[in-house]
Amino acid sequence: GAVVSQHPSRVICKSGTSVKIECRSLDFQATTMFWYRQFPKQSLMLMATSNEGSKATYEQGVEKDKFLINHASLTLSTLTVTSAHPEDSSFYICSASSGGIGETQYFGPGTRLLVL
Amino acid sequence: KQEVTQIPAALSVPEGENLVLNCSFTDSAIYNLQWFRQDPGKGLTSLLLIQSSQREQTSGRLNASLDKSSGRSTLYIAASQPGDSATYLCAVNSGNTPLVFGKGTRLSVIA
């Protein structure tokens, strides 16, 4: 149980385009979802926390107009990287929790984004 | 602000050795601590989760200990195998804030 999927697993796009990444909880209802970014050989950096039906809470330094997060249902959250640039190339990982921030998080397999 | 440090950053050992990975955290008021494994280009696989009231957790060849008062956790891997090669991440859950991750230990087990 507690499986989280992400789609796509890899995406290559041209600079200036927008890319949407989906995060789904397959067998539980995710009240809270988290989006992380990971640079090569670095740890995970939390970008934002989203609760179903409400606006996401962004970490300091993360542009909310650049990284649009939607958590419209208890099983789906999306991250849209708008007007992507090469510096947005990274590994994006989501996680989901059936409770609040203190509850166990289950991680997705990640999405590799390459912006040319 | 919680900070998590993992030592060493990288470790290379011959197959069959027992090894210890270290994790330290600055604020002992934690809810739980979790060890993850990450293979290159992949997501995170949860290995062990220790609640704040527990001292250790075991799963197969893995044993994780927690000393909350001193702000330390160790992950012990017995009889290491090449398949254990990966990055191991420690993450602290303080209950009212998001998970805080260490930078990880990159483990290579040489056949």
C-alpha cells in the first residue's frame, strides 16, 4: 500500500515552454502533498506544501508564479513549471501524506526535467 | 531551525563488511526519523522509520538506532553487498514542519 506515482518520469522541453508534472496517490487519500527539487549530488529541497482544496505554501525563495501547484483532489497534485529555462533543469520529487505535516510521507519516483 | 548532518559524505567498502552511517540533528524535539535509500536518477525508498519513543528499528540486514537526547541516529548495514550501493538519506520529522533531509551518504560496495 501507500504508492505514489509521478508522470512523466522524464521530460525534455524547449526554453520558454511550460511543463506539467503529475503526482498521484494510488491507494490512499493524500490530504497533504509536498514538492521537492533535487540538484545532482545534493539533498532534497522542499519547494512547497499543498493541502487539498487550498493554495500551496511555498518555501522561501521559491517563485509561486514560476512553479504553479494545484491540489484539486485527494489523489492528485500537479506542478507546472512555467516558461521553463535551462536553470530549471532538475529532478522533481513529490510526496504524499494522508495526514498533516507530521505524518509519514510516501515518495514518488521523481521526474527528470531537462530544459534545452 | 532543524539541521541534519550526515557523515561521511561518501564511503567505499569491500563486499561483506559491516558499516555504519551517521546522522545528527540539532533539535532533539522530533516526531520521528526516517532513513531512505536513493538509487541514481530514482526516487526515494523508505528503509526504516523510528518514532521518537523508540530506540531502534530492524529490517533484514539493516538496523537503525536513535538517541534523541544527543541528536543522533545510525544506520548499520551488516554483510554489505554490491546491491547496497546507493545514496542513503536521513530525514527528521519535527511534527509541525516539513521533513528536513541530510545531504546523504554515497555508499559504494566493491565486489
